Amino acid sequence: MENGNLKLAIQKKGRLSEKSLELLKLCGLDIENYSERLIVSAKNHKLDLLFLRDDDIPEYVQDGVADIGIVGEDVVYEKQANITVSEKLGFGKCKLMIAAPSNGMPESLEDLNGKTIATSYPNILKLFLNANNLQAKIIQISGSVEIAPSLGVADLICDIVSTGNTLRMNKLNKSFNVFDSEAVMISNNDLKKNEEKYAILQDLIARMRSVLSAKKSKYLMMNIPKNSLEEITRIIPSLKSPTVLHLADEASLAVHAVIPADRFWSIVNDLKAAGATGILLLPIENMIF
């Protein structure tokens, strides 16, 4: 029933389900009792969640059954749905790769000519082959693609790879990267025509950007000798100018800064050498620009 709420489709079960719900909760949405239900309303927001198979999400969004969805880019491009990618979400990263048995490894892209490749992603693979002027036979398989070479069904496979464990278990080796994927927010192309729902979407995207920015950053705190301030400031890869506070000890200062999370361990020894003590690195829940 239409209630004016924005309808968001997410994967009911699978690699994106837990991360999608975690992101929504970090955005301040109160979502409970969803484990056995197909549709749930957020208690504190004009948002309904639809729990669907990931392969169905692009079509549901295209047809307007759901206004928006969270799904992997690989599914979006494979299904070739007529939707808008509104936001990349930074999780669920994986690669669609061609893999082969050790005794049949292609050395160059040209070695794919004349080969038979089994995949669950025929559309993306076809685009890749066409873009590289390659001629290979594509066999579409809905599941267990990795066993195709051992059964003699195909020379190679093209499948999603995250850790690579499945390939190793089936004695396959990665060869060529076909497509990089991550979770994305998709929306119905006509959503802008509904001003109320589009406003809800913009609010949701703003919240998501805040959470995703915070995940990439940490809050750095430390005490430093006053005469080391210029050197410390040069070392810190701060997003903005650090905050400097005076302490009871007139020879010391406290310095606070937001830094890229992946830079901390590359600068901590330089900070200590410059006299920094009591160094604290804290997580940030939200960061709004």
C-alpha cells in the first residue's frame, strides 16, 4: 500500500545484506524485527525496506515497485536495467575475473580467442570481449561456475572473486580482470518527479556520505611540546587545520585533528620523534561537511 514512504530494496540474504543494514543503522535509522519479514518500516524515518533477491532488485527499482535499492554494480550492469546509479557505497568490493586451470593459463588477452568461457555474467563478459576485439564462446551457467573446466564444459570461467578461496579450492588461477564492483545505491529514473520522496532520498544520501566519510577518517589527539607545533603540523595529514589547545603546563599544547585512517601508522613514529606523547586515535561515527 502506498504510504508516502520512500521504498528501499536490499538483499534479503547474502554478502551485501548485513553491511547494508549496518550502514542504515549508522545513518540513525531505527530498524527492528526484519529477519523473517519481506517489508519493514523504519520507526523514525519515512522509509520502508523491501527484502529481495539481489538479482531482482534492479528490475523492481526500474519498474517503480521500489524507489531505490542497494545492490552490487555487477548485478546492475548484468541486468542492464534502466535505472540511475545515485551513489557508490564503498563496501561489498569484488572483481569479476577470468580464471583458468594452471595448465591452460592464457598469457595474453589474445589467447582468449577461440576459447569457451563459462559465466553467470554473460552480458558483462560480452561487453569485455567486444571492447578488446576478442572472439570467445560464452556459456551461461547459473551457479557453481568454478567446476566447469574440470567437467570439460569450458576452458575458462568468468566469475566474481573476493578472497580467491573458491578458485584455489578448484585449482583455478586468476588471469584477467573484467569488471570492478562495489555496492551502489540505485534509484528509479522518475523519482525526481516525486518531490517528497526525492527529498527523503537526498536526506538519506547525505547521511550515508557522512557515515562513509567517517569510516575513512580517525580523530587524532596528542600532547606536544609547544616548540614542536610547526613540525607536528607539517607531519599531520589533516583534512583541515588541526585544533591547538593550551594546557596547564605552559610548555605543552594539545593537538586534535581528523586524519585519513590509513595514514596513521605511517606518521606515528615521526610524531613521537617530534615529541608527541599520549597519542590517541579514535573512531568517528559521522562527519558532516
